[in-house]
Amino acid sequence: MISSLYKWRFLFLAALAAACVALWPGVQAGVQVDNRLSAWFLEGDPALVAYHTFQQRFGNDEVVIIGVHDPATLLTSRNFRRLRQLSQALEHHPDVAAVLGAGTTSVPAPDGLHSARQLLDSTTTPAAVQRYLARQPTLRAQLFSPDYRTARLLVVLRSSPDFDDRRGEILGQLRTLTEAHVPKGRAWLGGVGVVYAGLNALSQQDFGLFLGLGYVLMFVVFWLLYRNLWLLLYTLGIVGLATYITLGLYGLLGYRLNLMTVLLPVIIILLGLMDALHVVNERNHLAGPGSTGPTDTLQALRNLARPCLATMLTTVAGFLALLSSPMAILRVFGVFAALGIALCLVFTFGLGVLLLPHAAPSPRATHTTSTRLVAFYGFVLRHRRLATVVSVVLVGLGLWGATRLRADTYTLGYLPTDNIVVRDHQALEAAWGPYLPLELLVEPRPGYSLSSPAVLRAAAAFSDSARTLHSAGEVFGFHSLYQAGLETRYGPRGGQLLGQSGAVKDIASRLQNDYPQLLGQFEHKPSGTGRITVSGRMLSARQLTATTDTLLRMARHTLGPVANVRPAGYQPLYARITDYVTTSQTNSLLLSFVLVLGLVWTFVGNFRLALLALIPNVFPVVVLLGVMGWAGIALDTATASIAAIVLSFCTDDTVHFIHAYREQRRAGLGPYAARHVTIAHVGPTIVLTSAVLFGGYAVMMLASLQTVFLFGLLTSLSIAAALYGEVIIFPLLLERFDRE
């Protein structure tokens, strides 16, 4: 096969060039960012169906909260004008469905309820506004803080097919409009979408920058080690072409980069660089003084064809285990990571016959590393008990730390403290209090409706209970509209008339006639479903789940006899994403271990040796999870994928080690001599690839975004642990279980 590949190498090059040209449109499409929810969930997922049902009933649930602040008071004519003008500018934005705030609120005119005027019209005095709102406590709580220094505007965004793609652009325009009407430092933007857009923008910027710097550092180190342009082109070609073709097919099939598939280049460079260095190392061992021509290159490729195929299959199997995930985003990630790994094997051999014959052997780095490794292994053997104790302690600490690991995520915590999103959140929460919407759907039981006095009283009782939670603030729902209407008609004590059917019926009629758009925000007439929005604090996914559970217990106590209550909107979907990701990664990791064990067993033909080979693969994963547990680093979308990457890295080196060891044993060497020869032969590649990759990923620790920092830190740590497992633990295991 290798001889045929060499014979037809120029035809291979021509076909490769044609494929690159044909895939260019796919690459252009594939590198676009798309983090829409449909990319995360499988079609028909109950959580996604429930979310879309909520949006169909009440529109886009993504609300931008704008806080306008004056350190003295907002009750001035100038501030009233600012609020009116800002509200009007926001309402005219094509992607805004509605603006709910003091600048858009209509109130009854003195001549009757049916004649309305703007609360902050040009003729209204600050004193009149304060007197009016004093009689309207429900309305006042939604418009101003108790000290009248902060006003809240709720900007409801329109639903559109490309909303997820344009979120960052839309929010940037809303920020610009706000800054044009309010003095600098006196307005803040908040909301789930604001945090999400800020995190997405910074993650793309930081990940691209520091991954690029890491790649540059890797290849600079590679150049310093080998000082050979052909070898550099060989490794760059493997990684670059595998990445290019993977992204080209990815884009042509209609996929776009997201928070998971942005890791594809990371996977590809790991396997591409490792296989390339194994080939280079093998060629250096075969080459004699003054060796030229393709003979040594072709023989090196023949020698490594079987182990490279085995490493590809084991790693591909590990990533294809993600097909067991209930999430579309993880399935797609697994499939294209497997594709990229398979392409690395193709180009390792395809470019090997094209480029390596032109590269002079460079055994200097390999020979130096080999000599030092043999000396180091002698030191380990002389202190085998100490090495064993240290390894057992590390495993024990890792397992103990893993028991402390928790699945959680706190998106705001990923942003630097000086980021504008964090500053706005802190200022808004300090001036207004909890502001993020937690949505609940209320479905009256048979015999009741949303306007039934019993349902309205129960909803009001639930609101009073919810406000006692530390993590909750103001509560507003369908019942609040009736309370506000009764307060308008009967004064501050009007809310107490929710139990009187006549008064409630009158207000229901007036709301339907005079405020249909506002009523539609909280009541869905066709289904008879009501909406209650609890303003909550920025919480982690675990805290959010606990708060939601508490709210549901309160709802069962107050609303349970007359209605069913369930969570809705984006927040429960977000909690489900975290649960899906962590569960999927855990299950797929276990499945991948089983698949890897089976494939390694098939490759080596010895179950005991395959079982021993699994231990150095497990060790870096145990260390990784242990460090995360001890350091309090949660298992989430940013960290859960690292274990699969580590497994792929370690499996590759283990298979090459086993292959070389078995070859030496078949050649008649005893276990002791076979271990020394194997370490001298394969060890340099393991050490050099670890050094190159460690330096490349350590650069990412300079990033300001916590997700990128953690990825660099944990990946670098895992690479170091994998190296320890390969050059210390595995040889010690072989010595223990394969004696002379």
C-alpha cells in the first residue's frame, strides 16, 4: 500500500488540490459562528418543544433590561424627557417588539378610565407623577426603584429566524441608542442575552487569539527541535489540510461553528502532530549516516501503518461514543472530530511519501532525548518503590478530588471583572435589585380561568411568598394587571378586591379593550395560560435549579388547588443544557473506555496487556477530574470535553508504546531489554510531543476569559499527567506483570 501511494503520489496531490478548491465554499460557511438553540437540541426534544411553545404564545422571551439612574432623583422634567425619548428610539428599532417602562406607560386621564395619556408626558410635573404612583404601588414597583433614583425599561425583542445570529449586533445597537440619550455611566444593560452575547464575543476573540498563539509556539518549538523546513511543512500540512477539509465538509453539510465544534482544531492538532512525530522519529531511527532517498521514509511508514491505524480507530471510537448523547451539538462534535482524526491518518501517510523523502534525517533531538530517557528510566527503577508510592498517592488524591466534583455553570463568572457586561450587571443589581426573568406558566384547572377570583388571589399569594426569597425580587404576572387596574379604579387598597367577581370582571373588560398588547404579554387567550415573571439574581445552573424548585413548591402550596404551574422560558432550558452536556460527557467517556479497551485488545491480542494499557489512559483523566474537584472547577460545557481530548492523546502514545514493545519481545528480547529499547525508541516522541503541546496550550492561560484560561490550564495539566503515565506508570506496570 505504501509503495502504491508513493507511485501515485502526484495524482494524490492533484486530487488533494481539487478537493481543496471544491471545499472552499464550505470552509467559508463553516467558520461562521452559530450558537442557536436548534444546534444544541435534537429535533423533538421535549425541552425545546416546550420552549418554542412558550415563544409561540408570548413571543420572544428574551428581554433586555435597561436601568437608567440618577444619583439624586429621576423625578425631574429633564429626566422625564430622556426616558420618553429613549423609549421612543427603542420602540422604533425594527427588532424591538415592545418597550415597557415609565416612558411608554399610559395612565387614565382625569376625565375617565377610557381616555389615556402618557405617564411622563410633557405637561406632567414630577410631583404629580410621584402622587399618582403613590396610589399605584403595583405599577410603581415595575417602573421605579423605591428611592426614585433608578428606572427600569423592559425591551422585548422580536422573534426572527436569524435572531441568534444577530443577537450581538442587535444588542450593540440598543446600547448605542441608550448611550445617545442618557449621560455616560448612568445607564446599564442586563439580561440573559446580554451576558450570553458578551461571553460569546469574548470567547471567540480570546479562543481564536490564544489558540493561534499556541499553534505558532508549537511550530516554533518544533522548528527549534528539528531545524528542518520539510519536516515543518509536513506537520503543518497534516494539521492544516485535515482542519481545512473537516471544516469544508462541515460547512457544506449546513453546520456552523459553535461553542463545542470550535474545539475541532484542538483535536486535529493533537493527533496530527503526534502521528507526524512518530513517523519522523521512526525514520530517524532507520536512517544511517548520509542516508538519502525515499527508502527509509517508506519503511518507516510501513512500520507505523498498523499502530497508526490502531490509534486512529481507538480515538475515532472514543469520539463516536458521543453519538449516544441526547444532544445534537455533541453528536455533531463527535462525528466531525472523528472525521478530522481519520483525515490526520490519511495525510500522515499521503504527505509522508510526498515531503519526507526531501527532508534530511534529524536525529539530534531524538538521540539526545532517547539517551536522557533511558537514564531517567534507570533512576525510576532504582527508586521504583518511591515512584509507585507517588503514583498511588496521585491516583488516590485524584479519585478523592473527583468525588468533590460538581456539575454546574455560572456564565457571568467566565467574564473578566472589568468587562462591561459584569460592570453593568453589578450596577444594575445594586441599584434595582434582582432583575433577571424567571418564567412560570399558570394553567387553571377545570372550572377556573385566569380571571377567576380564586386564581387571582392565589397568584397574588404566590407573588408575596416569592418576594421573601433572597434570590428573588419583584414579581409581575397576569394577576398584577388586575391589581394595577383595581388600584387605578379604587386606590391603593384596590388590590384587595381581587376576590370580588364583579370588580374583577369590570377590570378584565377594560384591560381587553384598552391594553390588549400588554395583556397579551401575560395571558394567552386560546390556551387560557397565564404567565408570571419572577425577577431573580444571576445564578449558577445548580442554584437556578434549586430556586426554581423552591418557587414550584410555593406555587403548589398557593396555586396548586386551582392551577398547575410549571417553569418556562429560557432559564429551565439553560439548566437542561448543562445537565445534558455533563451527563452526555460522562456516559460517552465510560463508553469510549470500553471501546478503546476492546480495540486495543484486538490490536495486541492479549487481554492482560490491553487492560494494563488502559491504566495510563485513565490516570490523566483521574488527575484532571481530581484537580477540578479540589480546585472547585465545575464540570460544564467549557470543561467537560477535555477528558475526551485527554483520552485521545494518551491512547495514541500507549498504542505506539505497546506496538514497539511487542515487536521487541517478538524479536527475542527479554522484558527488561524490551522495555529499555522501547523507551529509547518511542519515548522521545512521547516527550517531544508533550513538550510542544504543553507549551502551546499553556499560552491560553494568558487569556482574560475564564473559559479559555481553564481550557489551557486543564489541557496542559492533562498533557503533563499523560506524559507521567506513559513514561513512569506504564513501564512500571510492564515490569510488575511481564517479568523475566
